[in-house]
Amino acid sequence: MSQNAPWFNTQTRALKLETRRLERAWRSTHNDSHYVLWRNSFDNYKRALKHAKTTYYSELIDKNKSNPRFLFSTVARLTESQNVINPKIPLSLRSNDFLTFFNDKIDKIRDKINHLLPPHMTKMQFSMNNLDTMVTPILQLNEFNPLNLPELRSLVSAAKSTTCQLDPIPARLVKESLPQIGHIILQQINMSLLSGCVPEAFKIAVIKPLLKKPSLDAGTLANYRPISNLPFISKILEKAVASQLCDHLHDNNLFEKFQSGFRTHHSTETALLRVQNDVLVASDKGLASILVLLDLSAAFDTIDREILLHRLEKDVGIKGSALAWFKSYLSNRFQFVNVNEESSILTKVNYGVPQGSVLGPILFTLYMLPLGNIIRKHNINFHCYADDTQLYVSVRPDDPNPLIKIQDCLRDILTWMTQNFLMLNTEKTEVIVLGPKHIRAPLSNLTITIGSSTPVPCGKARNLGVLFDQDLSLQKHINQTCRTAFYHLRNIKSIRKMLSRPDSEKLIHAFITSRLDYCNSLLSGCPNKSLRSLQLVQNAAARILTGTRRREHITPVLASIHWLPVKSRIDFKILLITYKALNNQAPLYICDLITPYKPNRSLRSQNSNLLVIPKINKNRTGGRTFSYQAPLLWNQLPLSVRESDSVSSFKVRLKTHLYSIAYSLN
């Protein structure tokens, strides 16, 4: 055992030395009493070593239980598979190489777009195209309100303790010393808010290249994306601005209804739930659906700042010192790359909003606001999550021209994106035809043209982390989830002996349960046969955690550790989303899918908080929609659960109810 191991403390080192001394004494004398002393000391040393390792990793896991990336690398380290999980940047790739590559990539995209633009048109003319249907805000945001000390404390305490290379002191130390230095930070932030000027030191970013996928070649520059690390106080300032900006957007109803990125109560799951619901409803009516998944190249980095500021002023209603603040925030920004403890030269950033910042995602969604109106003109369904846009249209199999609407829409989208300096990545754009085989068969040979590219319809497509297949069965997604989960379970099993049970459970929840629960509401209404493989994953996790043998019955074990079965967890998610929708804590596009029951005459059930169950044609399609499953499951709940006065109390009552049903408790 290496004495440089982090868990090798003073006590274990002393025990090791003592054990070695007793071993030498026994080997020199071969005395039985010396042998007993050596074996006892050796056993004590092993127990102390195991305890030290368990304590070290327990503290490490508990401290980083909300940091999946760190947990992945920790388990990889323990299982000696570090290079697979967390590959390091090769020393051959220098910081200036990354900086040159990132800058050249944006310049090449902008040059391509400039060659596609009509001559003699200004940026403002581009930005005004297709904006005639934008709603002018009633209220204007002329200035930002200064913060008080309690608001600052709230922002700082909620912020992650991530320290930037440019920070003079660690973020953790800033949090701890806030009572002493809070008034200085408050003065600096309020001066920026009131003057409309962002300090120059806050506009320098340290770029940390991040490998897009662990499986990609770490030696290829194109496999990295630039992530901006900004000073801690600058992120607090951005949080203060973001809070007031979002309040203004909400008051004026300026958010795009079908944009789910970076918004409260919105998620990839709610976005996919709405898309799947619409497609299944269409399939239940005998229609096939064409789904187009659009991909943008370096979307955050190619944004034109003049157009963005114009959009903030004319379409969002930001004026005065508030607009001046955004002009200052976007101008004179600089960045450098730091890899392997080496920093590149400092260069000016002329385009885009910084990835990794607080305001960057919000500004990007505002930049994309006109896109929704363009799509609506063609009567096409769509949904956006940040820079991922999906279009879907339902058509009859015998329709002679099923692609006219979507082709016209794609043509206008491509034109708008070009005029707004966004590059559609046609190579990564995917098309998939959804619906029962006999319905989608006539559309199997369709070809959609996007610019100069004609993507071929595929059999499966990854949509916001979920594998969609043509049959809408999600069987490929289930299979992929099981393969990944079992891989991590094998790793956890190999280190289970050195971990305490609470720590093992934390790892299982981080690696396994999170995968079983990700977008599991999409599996509602799936046949039990499809869910059985997911249940086997949960069973295996419970056996590893509790040390249960393979042939022992698993149901009592699941009940003893209070894990709901997979089917019950799916019902739990559907009912939780339903409760939030009924209490204005879900996206509007989800709220639109459920209808409260209101009888035409006075009935005892009128105050039972019931929902209308829509009529369906087939259980395999209409029976799996959220609009059907939500009221069906909701109406079966006891009144005491439906009338919970908060989300937390609803969760407790709902889990108790589902637990009693799953394990047949009275």
C-alpha cells in the first residue's frame, strides 16, 4: 500500500511500522508468541486501513454528492478506469493551439454566413426581418434596482463555490467572510447596476476546454467546446441582473412558450413530454409524424451583438441605464485559454455570449425569440431547448404532398438564421418518421432538403438525451439505459466493500437511480414487458447495496430500503408533474394538456379536484399520452393526496400511497 495514498494517515502509518517490526521479530526467532503478536497487529492494521479508506471516501462522496462529474472520476479512480471516464488533455495540445482553433472556428462560420448574405443590407435590416408579429412590451426596463445586504447574502449563499483562476481569493473564503466584506462587494455591484457600466475585470474569461463526450479522442481539438470561467463576483452581478431581467420578461409575457431552456419549472423532460404527447395523439388518429431535429454550429459564439442589443431594446423593452449596462457587458470582452497549468495570450472576443456565464443562456433565448413566430406562420409544431430546435408535423399517409409545409418552414428558418449569423449544422440535423409501421410505411422514402443537404430519415434519433425510435416504443432508449446502468453497477460492486452503506447508496442514486428516473414520465403507459429490464437494474442495485444473494426474493428488500418499483416511480413522476400543472408550477404547454372536471349540474364530485379523461382509440398510442395518463392516475388518488397544500407534502403523501400499493400494505 502506497504511503502517498490520501487516506494513509498517521495512525495507519504507525500501525504499519509496528506490524513490520513484529514480522521481522517472528521471522528471526520463529517464536509462536511473536507470530501471534504479528498476526494481531496485522489484523489491526488491515482494519485501520479499511476504516481510513472508508472514512476518506465517505467524506469525499458526501461533500460532492451533488457533483456527478466528480463522483464519476472518483469511482473511475477506485476502479482504475480513470482514462475511460475522465480523459485528460494531452500535453501535446498547448493553450495557444486551443485559442487559435476556437477563434478560427468562429471566424470561418462568420465568413461562410457573410458570403450567403445579400449585398448592401445592414445588420439592422436583417434583424427586422420577420419580426412584424413581435409583441411590443407594455412595461419597459429602464434601470436596475440596487441590491440590499440580505439579497446579496442570498445570491452568494446560493452560488456554487467554484473558484476562477482570476479570483483573488477562493469563492469558499468569500462566502465565509461575507459578514466582514459584504458591504464592499455590495457597493461594487450596486455601482455597476446604477451606472450601467460593468467593470473591465469582470469581462475577462478563462476558457477551459471541455471534451464533448468522454468517448471522443482527447487529442483532437475539434472534440472540445470552450467553457468560460468568470470571476466569482462577476457571476453574482450577473445573477442580480438575471433576476430582474426574468421578472421583466415574465411581467410582459415575453418568454417563448415552447422554449424550455434555462427557465423555472421547465426541463428537458417537460419539453419531451409535450412533443411525445402531440406525436402519440396524432398516431392515435391514424397520422404519421415527421420529426426534424435541428442542430446549430457554435450557436452561442456566433451571435451578433449589435442585433442582440437591438432586440433587447426594440422587442424586450430594455432602455436607459439598463440597456447601457448590457452594452457595457457585451463590449470589450477578452479571453484566454488555460490548459495543463499553461495560459495562452489574451485576445478580444468580438462575437457571441460567454458559455458558462449566468446571462449567456438567457440572452441566447432572447436572440432566438423571432424564430417561434416564423415557425408558427407555417402551422408547424415545434419545441426549443436552448439551441436545440425540433420541428414536427403530422400528416396522413395518403397525403400527396406531405412535405410542402415543412420544406417551406425549413427554407424560412435557414434564411432567418443566416440573416442573424447563425449556422445550421446540416450534417448533424436528423429526420425521423414516427408512428405505427403500417402508417409510416408510405413515407419511408421521403427526402427533405435543408439548404444543400438532404438528410436521410433514420430509425432512431437522440432527442435531448432520449432515444426516439420510429415505433414510439422507447425500447431502444430502455436498452441503452440498462446497458449504461449495468456498466456502472459493475464498477460500484467492485468497490462496495471499501464503502459504507450510506455512501454506496449515494453512488447508486447518482449513477443508477438518476438514469432510471431521467425522463421516465415518457414511459408511462408502456407495457410491463418493456419495463421489466429497468426493474432488473433496480433489483441488481438493491442486491449490491444490501448484500442480498441472487436467489433471494428481492421485493422485501426493496420495501425495507423504501425504494418504489420502477412502475411506481413512473406514476410518481406523472402525478408530480400533474400536481405542479394544477398549481401553476409547470410550463403552460403542460398545463394545456389537462382539464379540470366541471359537471354541468351540482354533483358531490364537483369539489373532488378531478380531471377530465379524454377519449382515445388505442391503448398503445392514445393510452400512453400524458393528456390521458395524467387524469387517469390523478383521479385514482385519495382526496387527501390530491388536496396537499404544498409540493413537499404532496411528495410525502404520494410516496406513502404508492408504497402501500406496491407492497400491498394496509
